Amino acid sequence: MSVKRILMIGNELLRKKAESVDFEKDPVDRYIRDLRDTLRQTQRKKRIGRAIAGPQIGCLKRIVYMETKEKRITMINPRIVKKSPDTFEVWDSCFCADVAFFGKTLRHRAISVEYTNESGEQIHENFTDDLSELFQHEIDHLEGILFTDRIIDNQIIMRSEWEKLSSS
């Protein structure tokens, strides 16, 4: 198991742009293992979360790992190539904020992403609603952008308040 420490907001590495992954030179399997193990451990500990990006663990490479009960996706060198004009508001948080508070953000309802999977295959995939929001958040990490940069109307709530909203 290779669980890494998640960097917290304020760490300068979170503001740097991630570099492209080079399948010839980079230890891609190690990157994926580190992200997978860290995500799984953090999901168990925090009881929340679906994905993690390289910069969150100090790996300044363009890689995102997502895992839920239903689906697993590894995106290497992802690029959002299309965004719907349709947007929606969503309460967003982040492991880099210790999932302690949520901010209301505006995200595109649908996106198209081009990426390479762990087998080296080029993938073009469309995502809507919750997965669209999720991958916009994770790909933002690769650009040095945090969810706090996207908060609208200064709307922030603590996790306990968000849990009350989510259960009603």
C-alpha cells in the first residue's frame, strides 16, 4: 500500500501546473497505485470522495484517478475539449480542504474529455452532471486551480450543514 499525504490548501505545489505524463520515462504504474491507495484510504477515513489528481499528493503530473462502487477511471494527460453552454450550481469541496467546508460553484452540465488510459489507449468520453462536475474539479487541479477559486456568491458552508442539506 502506498498511501501519500494529501497536500492542504496553502501548499504552493497545488498552484503549479502539472506536466504531461511520459509513458516512456515516467513510472505510470506507481503514479496510479499511489493515487488509488491514497483515494481508497481517504474515502474510508473521510466517508466521502470519488477522485484524486496527481498534484493533491505532490505529484505534478497530469493524472486523475476516480473510483466508485460502480466505476473506475484513470485519466492520463486529460484535456477538456468541449463544454456545454448549460451550467449548474453544485456544492463542492476537496480533500485539500480536509472536506471541512463546501462552496457553491458553477460547472458545465456536460463535458467531453480526451485522455489516455492506463493501457495507453486514447479515449474520448462524454460526461454529464455529477461526473462532469467531478472531472472539471479534478482537471482544474492539473492547472493549479482550486475549487475555492470557483466559489460563487461567497457561499460557503461547513460539512455538517452540507450533510443536512444532502439528506433532506
